Amino acid sequence: MGETGVRGPAGTTDEAAFLRLTAWSFAILFEQGRITIPFLLQESLPNASAFEVKRHRETRAIVQSLRTWLFHSLIADNEHDLTISKAVSAWFLTTCGSTSPQKPSDWESCFRAQCTEVSELMTYCTSIISGIAAAREDAKMIFDDLRRRLLREWEPHQYDELIEDAATRMGETINAKPLRDRHISEWRKYLASLTDDADCQREMERVIDGEVANHFRATLPMTARELMEGLQLEPGPAVKKAIELMRQLHDSGMRDKQELLTRVAAGLAE
């Protein structure tokens, strides 16, 4: 795993330090280790312990809950948010004797507890890697499985590049991030489902080309108001017909707005 890019805590006895620690722990367990950590917390791996796996999965879950509790506004009557709040309060109570840390000693207890839990999780994962390496018959198969998963775990910018390339081929420009954010979860699932011999780059180009085409298909080259003003149309069926004509011309590759207006006007006159 690479650098987290998250600034670590400067102290141990206040809320700010605990907040930074939680952000750092989340980056390790859910960003840098999003594929590797869950893979290593499998009970089927060599030297795995069901008890330890359960304990470390709970550590991962509480780090996620703490991060949500610290960085997001939770809604009291939302069932999901209430579950998170209860989990965090229970952890705080066990760790420092209070459901809501207040004193420097409370925050230091919570800080040290999270450090210990995350450190023990990482130590366990390291021992599992050693166990896999020592399992001569299964080592190659297990590491190949992990390598395949990592190769298919694309960074967000890799999707952005394909989105921008697809738009360029269509003669358009696009802000890739909003489109990527809407679809990245399903795209990652699609990559994971491909066969071992699949050309992942080509498959994602094919999927993203389709999504970008759909995006521009759903977007009019000008507003209905601009169309009405350009053609001096009154509200009514003629506007609907003009919009359909404009969409057809735009889909055929016409981009100049004045030419679109001229062709739409001609179509309405037929």
C-alpha cells in the first residue's frame, strides 16, 4: 500500500488528534487497503483464525463508524444513522467510560485504543501474508488471486481518463467526475466479474463509451427557451417537434447552434 495522503495527528489528548487519527486509520483500511485488507481477513487463508478475523473485522467496522460520526451530520431519526451512533457510543463507553469523551484523559484513552486495535489488525494481516508465502502448494494461487483483484481495482482518475477520451471522440467536452461518481460502484463490480483472460481496458472503454453517449443523448445542445426564441415559437406542440428534430440533428453530429436552428426551422416547415 502507498502513502495515505492524510496528515497524521500531532498529539494524543484532544478531539482534533483523535479526528486525525480516525481519518488516517480510515485511509489505511478503506482506501489504501480497500482490496488487500478484506482479502487478508478471510477465514479460509493459511494460518487464519476465525476469532481474530471477527475481531479485526469489528475494528474495521468501528473505524468506519467513527469516521462517519466525526465527519458527517447524522440524523437522529434515521435508522442507519442511529445504528452508527449507538456503535460509536458503545465503543467510547468501553474505551474511556463515557459515551461522549470530554476530558483530555478520555480522548487519550480513545486515541490509544484505536492505535492498538488498528496496529493489531495490520500485524495480523502481515502474519497472514507470511502464512500464505509459507504454504508452498497454495501460495501462487492465493497471490495470483490477490494480484488479479488489485489489477482490477482502478483508481478514480483511470475512469476519468476513459470518460474524457470518449467525450473527445464524440466531439464533446465533459466534467468527468460527476459521471464517474454516479457509476463507479457498478463499474468496479463489472470489472471484478470479468473472466481472467478478459481485456479489462477494452471492456471498460466499451461500457464507458456507452454511458458517455447516453449522457449526451439525454442532454440537449440548447435549452427549449433558446430554441423558442431562435425560431420565434409559441408554447405548444411545435416546440416538442422542434426539440426532437434538434436532438436527431445533434445525434447525427451537427454541433453549430445556428446551423441547428436553420435545419430545425426547415424541418418544421415541411
